[in-house]
Amino acid sequence: MTYRFAVAAALALTVLGTTAHLSAQGLISTQKLSAALANELVGESVAACAAKGYTVTAVVVDLDGVRQALLRGNGAPIHTLDNAFYKAYSAASLTLARKEDSTKAVADRMGKNPPSTVPQTPLPNVTYAVGGVTIKAGEAAIGAIGVSGAPGGQFDEECARAALAKIKERMK
């Protein structure tokens, strides 16, 4: 009986000690693009679209949806400022749970599901428009980029992906 009590007590102390240690760790570390790299990314996106004759805006956000960089290309319509942000914000928030890499992947998944009779509550800043791409360092999502203004979301996404390819090696 005493042996069992001693084993149970030792186990309880081990569990309590582990729990206390875990709860004492109150800080977490996250990664995001540097300001310089975020600015380069929006610049490369706008330049990639401009080379094709598209006037766009590009926005980079971190995983909290906070804008890190924004560039409105020459002649880009005013609505592209908000729309590019919505695309980036949506890619940063909606793609994580299912490991999707873009607002296009979210829209494609939703399009395959049957219509719902449950009322949909609009979420602030969320869009299912194509043109938002998750930014990853390795396999970890660290933010998103949204591009708006090309004559179709698929072209916005192409410009974002072309710019991401140019900085990929520096996101390690």
C-alpha cells in the first residue's frame, strides 16, 4: 500500500511539475517578412502585372492581418486598395486550417460543397475573390499577399506568385 501511494505521489508531482512548467511559458515566437522584403514583394507584384499591361495594387499582411506593405501601381483604380487588402487578409486567415495556399483554393473548395440553408454571416475584410496567396517560409505560413486590378483574379494571382518566386530563397 505504501509503495502504491509513493508511486502515485511521484506521478502526481511529475504531472504537476510538467504542467507548471508549461504554463510558465507565456511567450510565443512568430515569423513575418521584414519591412524591406515585404516592400520588395509588393513592388515585384506590381511590376509583374505592369509588364503585362495591368495596373494593380499589392498588399502584404502578417498572420494577424496587419498590413506590412502596400503599393498602388500607377493608374490602379481606387477600389484596388481595399480589394487587395481583403484578398491578403482572407489568404492569411482562411487558408491556415486546411493548409490551402490561396483564396482560389478556398473558393474552389467552397464551390464543390452543396449550398447551405444556414444564413451566412458576413465577416469583415473577408473575400473569396481569387488573387490572395499565402506566404510561406518552408512549410510554415507567415503572412499573405493580395493583388487586385488585373482583368481577372487569376492574373492577380499569377503576379503575386511570380513575385513570391523572386524572393523565395530569402524567406529562410
